[in-house]
Amino acid sequence: MRLLLRLFLVAAFLALLLAGGIAAYGYRGLTAPGPSAEPTTVVVTSGTSVARIAQKLAAASVIEDPLLFRVGVRLLFENRPLQAGEYLFPAGISPRGAIEQMIEGRRVQRKITIAEGLTNREILDLLAAEPALEGELPDAAALGEQGQFLPETYFFMLGDERAGILERMRKAMTVALDELWPGRRSDLSLETPHDAVILASIVEKETAIAAEQPRIAAVFFNRLRTGMPLQSDPTVIYALTQGKAPLGRLLTRADLTTESPYNTYVANGLPPAPITNPGRSAIAAVLQPAQSDEFYFVADGTGGHVFAKTMEEHLKNVAAWRRISAEQKKETGETTP
């Protein structure tokens, strides 16, 4: 009887040792570096089972043993769900590390940059052309007026909805106006944040140089204050195209007489709505314009502008610009239309 008891105790002890050994071996396998020699991208679609995920990771050489991966999910992480998405697994990541990355949803972040001064149509085209996004977009006409969306860089993940990015852009514009509007200069002739976006959209199209924007904004405020038309060429272009497509040619003198509330050569004051989607710097420039008594500006041939207080001075600047423009066209072989 004693012998049987001893044999039983010995067998139980050996079983415990064996179980402990297997557990230790399994734990080492789960925490040891995996076989991948370089970062590896794996896309896991929604609804994929743990078994299928393990097979995909093994096929991509992220892990070596699919069964051990599945056991790790079950025992170490109590079957917590692995999130679908696009993953970039570091070289040599352990099976446990891969499981943790997928449970936490640490997926690849992509980005799309919306440049300042784009129209709604151009923004929709950019979102539609991004292959990592999914879903339909509304028609440009259904969006209403320009100026609703804040241009900047937006981060997203594979499979995110295009309409979701568009809504984020709309909310970002609201947030930007809520932040900037209260800090506006008290003497400005702007009644609402909408007015600020209208003028900022014009400033945005007049110059791509952020440092110039407060000065150009000041020119327009000076014109508004004295009842002078804004006389902004981009507003004429918008009057002709309604933001549906580029004009594709230079403006003519006849274009400047186009009857439209957007044409600031024939209509005084601000247009009824923005002509594009301005960036944060243009909005800030309109709310805090430079202190200036300048009324005119013209291109200087280097991408910027030269400013003037009087028409006489401005005409000299225009003549200089025409000489520079003619020389540039001569150098490039371009003919004047």
C-alpha cells in the first residue's frame, strides 16, 4: 500500500514537472523574438477568426507557430478580441507583442493633406482618389457653399470612410473659428465668423505666402472702409466658374465686367459666400490684419507682392511687373495670348 502511494506521489510529481515544463516552454515561445527580419505589414479584415489571423501572421513570417499564437490569445489574454486593420509589425516582434498590438489596435496611420485654397469640388476629388479610404461622397452641389472645410493634414486608417474625413474637416473649421473669432481686432468691419471666412477665402487666393496675408487683408479692409470695391481677380474667376473647374485661361478685361455678386469689380463689399476653403493662417490674418494705409498690391515676379499707398505708386509697380512678366515669358518662349 505504501509502495502504491509512493508510486502515485512520484507520478503526480512528474506530471507537475511535465506540465510546468510545457508551460515554461510555451511562455518562452510566446515572449521570444519572432522570425521576421524586417518590419512587416499585414492587413486583417473585419470578422477574421483568431485561427485565420494566426495563419496570416505565420505566412508573413511574423510568427512561427500559429497554434502557440492561438493558445497565447486564449490563456494569456482570456480571448480578448483582436482588432481588424492594417498593422506594421516591427522586426523580430514576439507572438505576445503581436497579440498585444492587435488587442490595443495599434494600426498603421495614414495621412492625406488638403492644401489651402481648394474648392469643395477639388477636396472631393482628392478624397475620392485616395485608395485607402472607402465609401461614397456627396455631390459637390449638395455640399452648399465653399469655406466649410478646414485645409490641413488629416490622419486616418485603412478602410476609414471618405465621408468621415469630410465631416472631420467640417468640424475642424468650426473649432478653428471658435478659437480665432474671439481674438479678432475690435475695429474690424466683420459682423460674423462667416464674414471672416469670406474675406479669408479671398486673401487665400491672392497669396500663398502666409507672411503676406495680414498685409493683404489690411489692403482689403482699407478698401472696405472707404467704400472702394475689393477688385480681387480670384472673385472674378469664381464668378465665371462657380468653383466647378479651373478657368484654364487668363482673365480678360471683359471678364471684369461679368455681372455676379461674386465679382468684386462690379459689386461693392464682400461676396455673398466664400470662394474657396481658406486655411487657418488666412483666417487669422483677416482677424488680426496688419496696421497699414496701403490700398494696392501687385505681383513682384518672385511669388510675392509689392504694395502701394497711392494709385500713382501702384501704376509704377504694375509697369514694373509687366516688364518682369514680359522678360520671363521671353526666357521661357511663352507667347502672350
